[in-house]
Amino acid sequence: MTYTTAIFDLDGTILDTLADLASSVNHTLAQHEMPGRSLDEVRQALGYGMKYLIGHSVPPKTPEALIQQLLTEFKAHYAVHCMDFTAPYPGIKELLAALHRHDIGCAVVSNKGDFAVQELIDHYFPHVFDAVVGERTGVRRKPAPDVVNEVMRGLNVTRKSCVYIGDSEVDISTAANAGTDCISVDWGFRSRAFLIARGASHIVSTTSELLNAIVK
């Protein structure tokens, strides 16, 4: 069957945000004279939300209160610099346009702070998505299915008619927990070998492959 709705992860799936995230992480660490992190170290810490990212970027045994302070500072810096280097992956805008031509609804569900998700989507993909949701207080982050379930209810679609698209093990687990099919992309923050090892059942390498997988 052709899906009626495609639910996308954000970071590493439709937007390459790594450079801006790493820049804000390292700016924040430098303010506290903490050692910086490489792009690969930041990449490996992505997918589980901003608190996880900062918690895994600071030195071991950093006090929780200080982690919270750094998180606040990181969010403030990232809010200003989240579009310095960020850009859509090649072919993403064309993919989304093609999905609309096929009357397939599109949504975004991310573990990134909702303030940044809304700004990035408004800037790079205005009026494209039917639902856009980031991390919010009191709502469990992915891989919990809560936000995906919320989006499906809001769009009045069934699990069987939806497909979840992401680039990480978090997305594989999110789709499984939400009861939707999952398509993994290997152009993001995890390698193809990593995705296979984490149980990915369907991996694509290009937006053309992704379109053909959604529009069966």
C-alpha cells in the first residue's frame, strides 16, 4: 500500500545540523574552561535530546546543577546560531514536493528543543509540514511513542498508514514503539553498518530511493 503520511525525524534526516550543534556545544564548554568535543563525538551524542547531548559532552563527574546551567547556556547560544551552517540534505526539498504531489501528508517529530524545531522548519520548509513537534516539558522523548502517537491522533491517521523515517537507532525504536513501519536513511548521523546492527529493516541511501519506498 502507499502510505498516507510520512513522519520524519529532523536532525540527520532532513537537515544537516551537526556543525551548528557542535559549535554551540563547544562554545558552551569553552565558557567553563572545559575541553571541546570533535564533530564525531558530538555526532555520537545526538538523537536523545539536548540534555543528553550536554550531559555526554561535559567531563565525567560534572555536577548535575552545572550540567543544567550549561544546558541553559547551550540553548541560548543555539537559538541564535542554529542556522549558521545548517542546510537541508540534497534532494530533501524535492522529495517533500513529490510527496505533496502524491497527496501524502508530512510531519516532523524531533528530540531537539521545540523552540529550535519550529524556527528551523519555518525557515527551511515553510508551509510544508502538517505537524511539527519538538521536545517539550512533560512529554516523553523518543524512543517513547508519545509524540508520534500525538501526531497521528492530530492528523487522524492510523499506524498502518504511516511510515516513520529517521537516521538513528532512536528512530528505529520509536517506530517500533509506535507500531509504524520504519525507513532508515544512511546519509545522516549513523552509518549503514551501525543501522543494520541496530535492527534496521529498510535502509535507503538517496531521496529517490526514499520516495519509491514511501510511494509504493
